[in-house]
Amino acid sequence: MRPKIELVVLDMDGTIYGQFAGGFSPRVRKAIAAVQAAGTPVTIATGRIFDFVRAVAPDLGITLPVITAQGAVIGDPVSGEVLYEALIPEEAARRVAAWADLEKRTTVFYLNRSGGHTRLVQRAPSAPNQSSGWEGWESATYDHWFGSPRELRESISDIVCAPGARPLKFITVNDHSLEPDQTAALQQEFGNSVTICRSHPLLVEGTAPTANKGHGLLFLAERLGINPDRVMAIGDNENDIPMLRKAGLAVCMGQATPVVQAEADWVAPTLEEDGAAVAMERFLLS
């Protein structure tokens, strides 16, 4: 018999957030509200930045600290207080920015400011022609994946390496349906000074060595006095694996790759089928 679930930690993109009106489907909203009304708190663990999560958390009734930027920032979405922060070492950030400039990779750095606010600086072509990336996608596509507003620059090294830049994470485009998966190669290139993970079929991200969703889950569980064995985590991509491994009940979405599904105790239906809501209904509301 499984221990009673005392906390639910939800990934966003591909798990509860997608191409719905307002980003969240009605069934997911209803399930989150019902779980919290029944006495089990819910929070978010996402690659998206603290500013973004603070904006959407009230819509879901989430008041617990949230895990953001792949675990690089954990903060109170109500007060805006930053409870934990992990920065990429300066030398590692310099090397990544130089690589992005040399290779002409669409890469965005997230630089932390006071109060948990984040500055976004992206390497982009000088003549975007309605696009803001080398791939030529519409700017709205980059806005969705990276966030906005962003500063578009032909070179990002000078900004990333400036005193006080405080880099939290970076994202680079790597469509592994068109080119080799760069995750392992980038980890080898930059060594243990950063943690590289794939967060989407199109995107690879880098954070400080101690920044991942698993560390964030343990930090939050300790703060709340909850045994990790009593946490249910739901995710869909490889960046969720550290979190799934630390949770007592690991659920992955139906569209997840076999690598991610191998880490799950239960595989939910897909995002489009409201799989996260189905999981909450099954394990917490039935």
C-alpha cells in the first residue's frame, strides 16, 4: 500500500500547460482545485522563470513555493521572495556564450536580477525578417519557448560575461529530428561546471550543477516537513527525471519518451487527453 500523498509537484509544459485557452485545460484547473480543496497542496516545478510562474500561479490557486528555471530558483509566488538560487559559474557561462556566438546557435541566457526578476538575452540574426532566430520560425514561436520580452543581440558574450550578470540558465535550440542530439556532447564540452538536460524535442538547457527539479523537490519537501516518499510528481521530459526519481509516486505523461517512461511508477494519458488531471483523479480524488 502506497503512503498517503501529502504534496503534488507538477511540471508545466507538456504536463499541464499547452495550446489551451489560457494555457491550462478546464479539466486540469478543476483537478488542481479539487486536490487542494481536499487538503493536499499542489505546486509547480518548471523550466520557466519565476516571473512567469508568479503570473500564472494565482490562476491555479497555487501559493506554495514554486520550483522554477529547472530548479535554479525556488520562490514564494505570493510575496516574490527568493528562497533558493543557483547561478552558473562565471567561467562556464563565458564558455557557453562564446560557443553560441561562434556556432551561431539560437541561444538565450536568463540573467537574474533583484527580487527574482530575470533579464532574457538571446543570440539572434541581425536581419530577423519577421523572425528572431536562425531557424526562421515566427517570433511568436520563440516567445512561447523562451519567454518575453527578450533582448536580441548578434553577440551575447559581452552581456553574459559582464560583472554582475548572474546567469541562471541558458536554452539552445537543438531539433534532434534535423541534427544529432547535442545533450551529451554539450555536457562533455562544458564538463561538470553545468548540468545539461533536454527539456523539449527542440530545446536543450543548461543550469548550475546543483540546479535540477529533483534538488528542488527535496528542498521544498524539507521546508514543508514532508517525506519525499509522500510526494507525487508528474512530468513529461528528460529534465523531469531527477524529480521523478526523488518522488514517492512518479507519474509521466503518455507522450513521454521511453527513457522518461522507464522512470515512472505510472504512465498517464497524454497532455491532450488531460493526463495530469487523470493522474490526480486516480491517486488523490477517487
